[in-house]
Amino acid sequence: MPSPVQNPRILLSQCRFQLHFPPKPHNLQPNPRHFHCSKSKLSLSHQHQLVSEPQTSQSPSSWSPSSQILTIRESLLSRQKKAVEITRDYLNRLRQTEPQIRSFLHVSEEEAAMREAEDIDRKIEQNEELGPLAGVPIAVKDNICTADMPSTGGSRILEGYRPAVDATAVRRLRECGGIVIGKTNLDEFGMGSTTEASGFQVTANPWDVSRVPGGSSGGSAAAVSAGQCVVSLGSDTGGSVRQPASFCGVVGMKPTYGRVSRFGLMAYASSLDVIGCFGSSVMDTAILLGAISGHDRLDSTSSKHEVPNYASELASADLLESKPLSGLKVGIICETLGDGVDAGVISSIRAAASHFEELGSIVTEVSLPSFSLGLPAYYILASSESSSNLSRYDGIRYGNQVAADELNSLYKDSRAKGFGPEVKMRILMGTYALSAGYYDAYYKRAQQVRTLVQKGFKEALGENDILISPAAPSAAYKIGEKTNDPLAMYAGDIMTVNVNLAGLPALVLPCGFVEGGSAGLPVGLQMIGGAFDEAKLLKVGHIFERTLHGCRFVPSL
Amino acid sequence: MHEYETIIGIETHVQLSTLTKAFCSCPYIYGSQPNTTICPVCMGSPGALPVLNSKVIEFAVKVGLALNCSLSMSSKFDRKQYFYPDLPKGYQISQFDIPIATGGFIDLDLPTEFGGGHRRFGITRVHMEEDAGKLLHSGTGSYSQVDLNRAGVPLLEIVSEPDMRSGLEAAEYAAEIQRLVRYLGVSNGNMQEGSLRCDVNVSVRPVGQSAFGTKVEIKNMNSFSAMHRAIDFEISRQVDLYNKGQADQIIQETRLWEDGSQRTVTMRKKEGLADYRYFPEPDLPNVVLANEFVDNIRSSLPELPEIKRRRYEKMGLSMQDVLFLADDMQVADFFDEAVEKGADVKLASNWIMGDIAAYLKNEKLSINDIKLTPQELAELIASIKGGTISGKIGKEILFELIAKGGTVKGLIKEKDLVQIVDPLEIEKMVEKVLSENPKQLQQYRGGKTKLQGYFAGQVMKESKGKANPVLLNKILLEKLKSSS
Ligand SMILES: [Zn+2]
């Protein structure tokens, strides 16, 4: 079906999303205000004049997200480019775009990054074996510990804090040759959905700098989207990888709970937290996930489940077959396409469903009756755990301490000054929920809901290979739009929190556009799989991405 | 004047002697320089996670079984939350509603010098938790420093039923716990180092009153005798208040035992119930015990003190001997082995409790530190009993064996210590002594029969201590009489 190279204009006229819109009775009609892929026509022509990607950029006519990691590898191995050049290009791009985007809280010392790049070049000269991330510039969310750079979790209470050791995920990507070029902005300790709750700065969405990049891993998503790095690490407690991936038009992977070690990730809600990956293609995301996955003796909740070679499974996907997803059972979660979800988002997801059908999948609607219970349960459990996890930030052993005459004031003043309002609110909520007399009504009940949610997913995934939904009820909104309405902001997490409660893996990839900004705003499709089904999600996502023509998810900067 | 009844319950913290801490790989060495055995995990650094040391479970199961508890085949850890500078994470990893062991008991025998008697006290629960660090207060009191060496060291908290009725019973309960953990090899049980810490709850009520009296907690007792005295002091303090009609002045509080003034003083008054906001520790999986694991531990348990005491009792030893021997497992093993090698039970006990114990006490050694083997003690006892050597020589040899080792036979031969049992040889020596002491012989014959001892001593001296004392006295008496 989709022939690989096409003129974008022809492509757009073929844009199947509107042509093949499944005529379902309760469907909202496609809202004319929304552009879907037709919008990307504008952005496309607009873009290829402005975008100066450091990568060997492809001609826009053949654009489809290819693996930057594999491109780098190829140019290194063929000696077309040196790792130091690649690193310098990215650092330059980073510096050039950072004033607008502000995605980094700390950028690596140029010499340090260059030294690492030189090591890679030396290995190449000596024909030594290269790790799968050799020479790849990577950004790391600032709640993930790095021994050579400050790690603040986006909080003033840890301003200037330098950890003693790398997080396991960071150690692993370095062992694979990755070059950590900086630490990205986030909502303080991961608590937020816009990156506005950072203790330091607000990050802008590269598609429209007046909008939020999403959160809490907004810095990591924006950095990939803006071409400041190749891939990045984020963390996902209730959607913190997937929602910013959706807002920024990049691929975001939330692995199964326990797939990636949490050692070195500053705990927000330990039973929900996972480290996730961002990339501009599914392949890049898969390579990064493969590098950081696996059991870690420093995290007893990390799984001993075998790690497949995600990337090689993708490479083997037969894209030329006319129905590459033949027989794949795709369940579209009907609760995610109802009230409170933007019409344009719904249309994009419906269009994605049609795309799945064209690829040979069988798409049916599934219902998760406990879906709406997930949000309140999530906020109770996450707040409860965070109230405990953040107790260690007391100013006694590290971090900012406010001098005081007596112990209680030292605690109170250090924490009052160090934490931002969102963190304080969640600590208070969690403390309340765990208090004697309230525990049964809140924490215990939320745990019961969690069991229900797990059961619901188990049933739905028994009947389907994957489930799909939007990654967020809307595209990126304006900076400041929801800062005074925390409930509206929390409601934005409805699409993602259930997946964390169930501990399942989910992949978000851009699937369309809605109107907004100068070039439209990307919409992310969430694909949910069974536990440890990352390989399946990535393979399906890869095929989806490679066959989705006409949408170029590269912002103009 | 009322009769009063005392109710005592004890919470005991036992520090486990694992090589590494409960949730990280730091060692714990008592007395190390502050903050030298710490890591990101036990200092609560951002991103650090606990990983359970499996030895902690093994030790907890040992103690649970030894205390006759039921084990929870699936238990979990919980977070107990409060702020204090010695608590790095702001919570202590502990066990709340599902402790690893519950519903057991401990048997003990009260010391004979206090009238003796057997007691059985209930054990409510045993749970695993981590220790906190220590605060070091500056001399001026203007600042405090935190030492986190002890943070994360594994503890077992053993909670008794409120079954004790006196300071003596409470102290003996604690001593039996110490004995038990030492037998099991799970802790050194050292109270001075804080490896065994007892918090005692004491309440007093008039006999016949069904409601419990107000519970007062006593801390800071670093010996069993201090416990005994502290509790008895507290009981009489509370009884006095009752008698004076001031029972309302007994308030729920924590009191510290002051060894100097031999009294308890208020440390802090409890204002309502602390809310620790326990919830399940999400960083650690549930603790699931396999039947095989428990069975292996059960079958590898040593003979426990209570069983040993009953066995010794059946061997015919006095309760004083029983308590002494069973107090220390190494001593008991030494005794058992000596008996196995043929030593007379009572004599072996006497030697161990007498000269050997005295030596160990003086030299501050344990029975395993000396060179005397149970085999040689048995040999020594047999040599005396069989008349090869005298008891006096036996004692001399004993100290030689303790200090230098070797065998009884070897020493006897080397030093020519074999007892003289030949009557003719002894007779010759008797005759020699009598002939050399005509004046004393005269006096003896004049009625001063007490001089027999003098003559016996001279003969023994003549024999270099080797003459068989029974034969010697027999022959001496004959000679004294016959020549009169
Ligand atoms: Zn440690």
C-alpha cells in the first residue's frame, strides 16, 4: 500500500485519515477547525526552509522518521563523521535553541562531552567494538542521578546537589557509548503535567513557544523535539513521559513497571515510577530502551524478565508487505473518546484506528468500566507515596538547609523554602490520606481501585493484542492556562494514569495534528500492551510510523 | 492498705550480627569513626533504594522458631514515618500489621538465689526493622552532629505479652532473650553496646481492679541488674502514689533510669498517640517464606537453653549447676563433650563451675579460648577418681592444661606425678618422718592427737605430694598406734 517515496503534496491529498474515517454512529464529526494532516502541509513547506538539523537531513519529500541513532552509527563506522563533530553539532544546536526552549537545567561542560566523544573516535580508529549508543548525544531528566552533573529533581531544595553515583539507567547508557549532554527540566520531583512547576524555569513547546511542552518530563520531550539531543530519558509516574511526547510530537515509551531499574531515580511514587525513553523515531526509542532495561540488584522491584533485542526485532519488520499488521487485534478504549476530550484529538485517534485497519489489524471498541476511577485513585496513591518519599528532603544531610535555633524550625523552614506549592500540596494530601482514621477510606480504597483497574486491563488485553487511546485529552495548551486550576490539570492525566496503576507498558507516537500555533500541534496515539510486551508495542509502533505518510513531526525553530 | 499487682511488658530490640546492614552492603562495626560505614542507601540519598539482606530473614525465622511463634509465610515491610535527624529517610523500614512471627512464648528458670521457680512468658510478636543513626551532642549544647554508622543496621523487635510481675522476672526474661539470641548466633546480645535494648512498660493496679493502671515506659537500662532495680523502683514509686491517694500523678510517660541516683526520671510525656502513618513499603517485595527454607532452619537450630536445662536436670544436676552450665552455650558444649568422653557428671560440673570458671573470669576469657579440652578434663577427672593422681595434683595439672595444653597422661609422666600407692613405700616415708620428729611423737603419745595432721603433712611433703592420702593416713595411724 504505502509506497515509500512520494511528493508531499500528493501524499497529503492521499491523507487517509480523512478519507477513511470510519463512519460510526456515535462519532463526533471531524471538527472543521482541526486540520489533521492537511495542516502539516503548511508546516512542511514552512519547515524545510528553516530547520537546520545537525543530522544528515533527508529531503522532505521522502520524510519519514528514520533512526538518528543508526544514521550516526553509519556515519561513524563509514568514517564520514567523527563523534566529536556530531557532539559539537548537537551542543551548538542546543545553545542556539535553548534561549527559546529552556529545556535544560544543566548542560554538560563542553570539554567533558568532547572527551567522551574522543573516546568513541579512538575506539573507531582502533576498530574496537562500539556500544549501541556510541556517540549518541543523550539528555537526562534532572530527577535521574548523574554523578558528574548536578541533579536537582527540578527542586530548589536540591539546588546544586551532586549525587555520589549515576543512576543505573545512566550508567547503562554510558556503558553503551551514549554521551550525556545535559539534564532536562521537569515539574518539581515529577509533580505536574506542564513543566511549569519546575523550581527553576518554564520550558516551552518547540511547536509553539507560547505553549507548554507537557510534563513532567517536558524538558526531555522538548529537547528531542527541538533536535537538541538524539534521545532522552524521562520518568513516568502517571503519564510524565507519554503526555509530553504527545504535546511535543515525539515518540515516548513508558516501559512495564520493573523493566528499567529505578535506582538513582528520585522517587515520587515508588509503586508507579518508571524511567522511560524519548526519541524522534520508534527505532531510536527501542535502541535506548534496550540499553537501559534489565534486572538490577540495586532495585528489588526490577524484573528478571529477559530483555529482547528490541531494535533487531524492528529491523526485521517487513514494511513492504501490504498488510504488515494482519490479524493484529487492536482495542480502542471507548472511555477515552468521550466527554472532555478535544474533538480534534478524537478524530486523530479514529484516523489512527483506520490506519491500523488498513495495515490489516482488526479494530474493535473495548470498554474499561473502572477507567474513570483511575484518576482519583492515582492521585491518592501517588500523593501518599510522595509524602513519604519526600521526607528525606529535610536539609539535614544534603540540599538546602535554612539555619534555625531549634530542630522543628530547621525542618519547617528548610522544607517551606525548598519546596514549591505543587509539591507542598501533594505532600499535604498524601499525609492526610495516610493519617490514622483516613487510611481505610483513602489509601486502602485506592488500592482496591488499583486492583480493579488491573483486572480491567487484563480482560481487555486478553481479547486484544494492544489497546489504543489518546495520550492526552488535548494537544499542548498555553503556558499559564491551567496553573490556577489544578483540578483541570489533574484531569489531563486521565488517559495515562490507569496504565501506571496497572504497571503496563505503553508507547506514545505522534499520529496527527490539530489546529494551533503557526504549524499545527501534534497529537499522540497511546498504544498499551500486556506486561513486558514492549517488543510488540515497538514493532507495531514502528510499522505504524513507517507507513504513516504525510505527517512530518519536526517543529520549525 | 491495698495489695497491688504489677503488670510488666517488654519491647526488646536485638541488633542482628549480619555482616552487612539490612538494606545495603555497608558493614557495621561498633565503635567505628562517625560516618565511615555509610553509603547512599543508608544515608537516604535521592534515588537510593533498599535491597533486603536475606540473612535478616534467616535470623528472624530462627528467633521466631526459637520463641515458639507461628511464622507469617508471607509478610511485608512497612514505612513508619517521623522526622528526626538520625532517621535519614524520614521513615523507618519496619513491619506493621504482618510481623514475621507472632504468638509464641519463652520458658525460663528463676535463679536459685532468688528462690528459683519456672516461668513461661508470652511473646506477642517478632518483627524486622532497621536501626536509626545516633546524635552526638556538642559539649556546649549549641549544636548536634549526626553519626549514621548505625543507620540501617538490622534489628528484631521482640514484644512480650504483659506477663511479668516483678523486676526480677523482667530482668530474667531479658537475660533469657539474650541467652537465646547468643545460642542462635544472631546477635552478640551486648547491652552496653546497645545490641540488646529493652523498653519496659510498667503499670500497677490494686488487686481486684480489672482496668489496667497507667502505663509508664522505662528506658536506658544497660544491664539486667539495672533493669531489676529500675522496675522495682518504678513499682514502689507508683505504689507510693497509690497509697498517698495520688494515683492521678501516675501519667503516661517515658522515664529514664539513672544509674547514678538509682531512680527513674521523666524523659518525655506522651501527648496523645503518635501517628506514624504506616503504609506498605513499595520499594521492597513481600517476604515470602518457602516451607523448605523454614524446615532447613528448624532442623539446624541448636539445642535451646530451656531444653538443655531440662536435660541437665534429668542428669541429676542441681538447679544451680543447671543454670550455670546452660547459661553459656560454649560452656554447655564443653560440659556435654566432657561427659560424652566419660567424665562423671557432677565432678565435671564442679570442675567447670569451680576452678575453670574462676580462671575464665580472672583472665576474661571464654571457655573456647583455653587450651584445656573436654577430653582432657574427662581424663583428669578419671585419673583422680582412679587414684593415679591426687586431687591436689589434679588442680595443678588443670592450670597447666588450661594455659599450655597437652594431655593429662603426658604431664603426669613428664613430671613424674603418679600417685604413690605402694604401702611399703609409704610406710618407709612414715617411719622416716616419725623418726625425724621424736619431740612431736612424744607429744602425740602424750595425748595431743591433733598432731596426726602435722605428721600427714610432713609425709605428703616427703612424697612430693604424690602419696595417696587415704593410704598415707591409714598407715600413719597404724604406725602411731602400734608404736605407742
Ligand atoms: Zn549503607
